[in-house]
Amino acid sequence: MELDPKNRVIDAAYWAWVNQLRIDGRPFDLAGRDYQMEIMSPETEDGKVKTNEVIRKGSQIGITMGKVIEITHGAIHGLYPQGIIYYFPSQRAVEHFSKTRFKPFITDNDEIRKYCNDINAVAIRRIGSTNVNFFGCSATVRIGGQAKDSTNVRSTPADWVLLDERDLFDDEMAKQVNQRLGNSVINRRTDIGTPKLPDDGVDRIYGKSDQRRWQIKCISCRKHTCMESEFPNCIGLRDGVGYPKCVHCGAEIYTSNGLWIPDYPGKDVVGYWVSQLLNPNRDLAHVLKEYDDPEAYDMNEGEFQRTVMGLPFVSSEDRLTESDVYACCDNGYQMAYSHDGPCAAGWDVGPNALHVVIGHRITSDRYRLVRMARVPDFDALHDLLGRYNIKAGVGDAQPEVHKMRDMQRDENFAVYMCYYSPHLKTFDKWEQGTNIVTVNRTEVFDATHHVVTSPGRLMIPRNCEEVKIFAHQMTCAAKSLEPTGVSQILTYRYIKVGDKQDHYRNALNYFYLACKKIGLPPTKNSRNVATTQDMKFKL
Ligand SMILES: [Zn+2]
């Protein structure tokens, strides 16, 4: 990549190289790191100003220190006069970063030190005439159900905010940091992170961006190869040593011959996908070995995808796909307008509608849904349920506890209010007097996951628009190891992913519970039909 002389004042990577800045004790070197140049700039090579930028990355690729160089350069040159805020997911992460990375960066480099007022500060430093702030985002206070960041940072304005390790942030907090930019004409935001789950956090933001990939041009055939997309075919081996390989002609390619080419140039958000394959210090033959047998290198498949490839990962046991749901569709029937039952119903209160699932049991552990619907209010719910001979219904206790109590009083079937509990030691607990059911949240999500994925256990009507919405919402929950409680112990929890509209999934959870309180439907013409199949071989 050629450096344009007129850009030298604003080019952070060039500035760091000319001044021989020391990063983590070593001089900043651009050799083999051409992919970092554009990432360290407020503008793309093709001239797009980065108002919103996202970097979906593997770990240990130098992206964070690259941004620290860009921040320092921007501060010294007065590019962000109202200040810069670099957010980490926790105060502990800020302290660690400040002590082990940023303080050495200042003390090792006289070129920066001379602009810096207090090298021992942790949170706020003045570099040149710019405030550079490092804040932890974990100090969350809930006020009226809304997360608020701690009061000491609320009034700090900025021209540029960055969020590092984006997938560890509370979503509400991640939104609120934009308030720092309220008064800014520069109004720049950068989200950086190693992705955790597909279609969530940094992966979701990248998915809505112009999706730049590092396209390496082959000297032999002049075609491009993106290492990230073509892995593992883009790695060649010569005497056991790995090298980047053109997937079109097989010649060796050189990562410095690359360009960031967007897949969706019309999108405003500038997005980068950076993996360890681009890191010049990474042994590519070793990467192949890790990919082939991650356990031998003390990692699992998910960790390889996330930390090496910069890709999110979820195993099929942890999240349903729409195809899993469609596989339950029985083309032999469509949604019922009414039913003789006995039926069970589950409903979830969404922002604009109640999501309702109605069905019956086929055997003790097989279920058939006869209707799924969205209704505007509890009156409409009453009218709907009246046609299906409902024997038991379960709905979430919050946020409409009064409406649920009215239903318990007025309906001619048993209505139970459900509370999810993360800690319940049994699967469920039913209180007869109050008709409250408490259920272990992770276990009921696991249960409906298995009902969907075990062949024959769930039948749903033939595909139609409502089934499509149902199928989509079934995928908006994923099981993930999450730090929980004060001690932050890692436990499995289902978290909302994608567009987070998981109402039908909850409705199915409630339906599953309600089915425990109804009997089996009477078998019609049961005398004329053999109820068991003769399975004996007659030879
Ligand atoms: Zn080629």
C-alpha cells in the first residue's frame, strides 16, 4: 500500500512508524501488517468517513494497540477536541489495560510522553489538549428498569467513543454510550470485539455493515483470495511449513498485496473481519493442526472459531435453526380454527401482541400444535382460547400480573402464572392455592429444544406465514456459558440473540408446562384400529 504524502499528517500508522514508537516493548513495524493501515485511519481507502465502524476480530491480532496508536495520534493532533472515550466491559479490565499496556506505551515513547500530563492516571489522561478517557462499563445501576452508566461518566462528552470486547457489554449500556456524542459534529463510534454467538453483538453489527474482507491479489493469475472465507483451502504446505495460497491457481500469495474490499459498499457502517491468518507471526501449519484437532491444543471448536478465525460459534445443541422447526411441519394439516381438545395453551406478553401457542398431547411426551397466533390484548386472547376446549393455560406472570389474575378468576380452565427461575433445583414447582408455577429457566428451554429436535415429538401445522414467524422466533435464544451472580461463576444460560424477539419460544415453553396439566385426547374409533403395531417377524 502506497502512502500518499499529503495524508501523512493524518495517518496514524505512518506517524507511529516514522517515530519508531514502541508497542509492548517492540518497535512498531508495518512489515506484513498492511491490513492494519486502513483500520487505524478515520477514513477508508475508498474515501468513506468512518462515523460508525465495527471490527469483528480474532484475539491477539494487534487491533487494540492499533486503535491506541490512532487515539494517541488523534489526541496529539487535535482531531477529537471534545475528547475520546475508550470503553471496556469492566473496571477491572480498564485497570489491567491501563497498567500493562497503556502506561508502558507512554513511558516507552518520549514522543508521546512529552504531550502527557499524568502518566500514572488510570481513567482520564490529557494528551496534548485532548481528554482521553478509559472507562469500565460494568458499573450498571438499574433505574426504572433502564440501565444507567455510573454518574461520574454520564456528563463526559466525546467526539469518538470506542467499545472493546463488545460482546461482554450489556446491550442497554452499549446503546447509552451514544449519549456522549450528543454534542459532537465528528460523532464517531467504533465497536471492536471477538464474536461470541452468531447474529449477536459484534457479529450482528458486522452483518449490517459494508462487510470488508482483506482480498489478496495473486501475482500469477491476478485473482483475489480472502484467507478468512477460503480457510482451510487457502493454506499450502511446503516441507511442513504453511504459506498463504491462491485458491484459484495454487500459487503462493502475500498478505501485503491485499485491499479491504466491501461486500456491500452501499452500507454506511464500515466493517472489518480480521483473523489470525493475517498475523505475520502466526504459523499457518500450526493453525491447520489446531483446526483439525482443537482439543489437542487445549481449545474446543468454538474457541478456535472465535479466537483464531474471528467468527462466532454456536453448536447445534445450543441453538435451534429454522430448519429444525420446519422439519416438524406436517403437511397433512393446517392451523385449526377450533378444536375439541382437551387442549393446552401458552402465551407470552410481547410489546405489541400476545403470542399464543395452542395444542394437545398425542402421547405422554409427544405434542401437536393446532394453532399459533398473535392477538392484540387479553380480551382477544379470551375469545381465541374459547374455541379450543382449553383445560390448562400458562402465561408469563410479568409484566401483566393483574390481567393474569383476572384470567385466573374468569376463565373456565386452570390458568397458571409462570416465573422463570435460574436457580430452581427441580424442573418445576406448582403452587396449588395461588396457581403459580416456577420453572428452571435453562431446563425448560432445553426441554423445548429437545422436543423440536427429536423426530416425531412435535407436530406443527403446514408452513404458512405465521409458522415462519414462529420458526424465526424459536431461533432467537441460544445457550451460552455466562458469568452469573456476584461471584461471576460461569453457568449455562439461554440468552436472547438475533433480533431478540423470542416470544413464540417462551409461549412454547409455557405450552409445554400447561400440557402437564391436561390429559390425552380420546382416540376416535379406537375399537376399529389396532393401537399397537405387530412388530414380530414371521419367518
Ligand atoms: Zn492465482
